[in-house]
Amino acid sequence: MNQRVKLIRKQLGMTQEQLAQRLGIGKAALSMIETGRTGLSARNRHILVQELNVNPEWLETGEGEPFNAEPDLTAYMHRTDDRSQIKPTNFIHIPNLPKCDGAIYVVGDSMYPLLKSGDIVLYKQLRRIDDIFWGDMYLLSIDIDGEEYVTVKYIQKSERQGYVRLVSQNPHHADKEVEISRIRALALVKASIRMNSIR
């Protein structure tokens, strides 16, 4: 499977850093996956299948076509990214929706039942941590031991100086305190979309 992950990246024309950013892991972690030193996690497999339209059967066995459909390359962009390269793959018009900077798929169940894996959240990027509305829901990119972690959480004040408290909707997920200096990017969640197929 490791060679197929590398092949996907090459076919998408992405660098290791770009695909690692999309998966929410570090470049070194992706390199270890591609060289077979570590396996592909269920979370990262889900992102490849759900967001980049990778054929799960091909990913597992190498049989069939690599992609089910044209890959969706819209991503949660960071402040340091070269924005001149951003090309939307598609547009959707939703009446009365406030202005947003982008959208990203939800992965995981920490905000369930309000948000579930596969939902889309629309966000407005913030430039300064001082602009936080305490208690609101945010999309964050956090540096944890050199690995990038992208998550959706409520942000509350912490009693510890220089920290914020990240709170989940799902009671099975414990609150987490994070140093403000570890937050790489921050965006206010403005809306969410849940798609249900009708057959």
C-alpha cells in the first residue's frame, strides 16, 4: 500500500509536504508511510477516500482504477501558503450564507452529534488570536510534537496563562488545554453542510 500512497501523490502532482498537510500529519510521517516504515492509519485512509476520491479497493489491493472520480483538491490553507496557486474545483451557492474563506470535510466524531464525519464546515479565517469569541466553534491547525493536527473545537478561556481550552461536543472526548503559541492557523466556523444521498 505504501507505494500506492506515493503513486497517488505523484498523480495529484503534490509534494510530500502538500499531501502531509492535507492529511494533517508531518512530512516525516508521510515519508515513513511511503517507504513502508509505518502503516496508513484508518483516519488517513478515510481522508484519501473521502476527500481525494481514491478508490478504496485499489488502495488496499491495487486492483481497479486509482480514483473513483476527479479528486477534490480544495484544502484548508494556512497563512504561509502561496495563495496564487489556489484554484477552486467547484462552487456551491447557499442563500443567506455569511462570507466564508473556504470549506473542509469533518473527520472524526469529537463534535458529534452537531457535526459528524463527512460533514462540511465553512470557515472564516482569523488573523489574530485576540479576535476569538470565547465559546464559539473554530477550525484550528495545531502543532503537536512537530505534527500538524487540524481539528474543529469550541475554544474557551483557560485558567493557565498563555493557554486556551479546546472543548468537544461529544462527551466521550475530554477537554484539552493547548498553548496559544502552538496554534498555526485559526478560523471561525460559520456554517456546516450535511449531505444525505437519496437513492
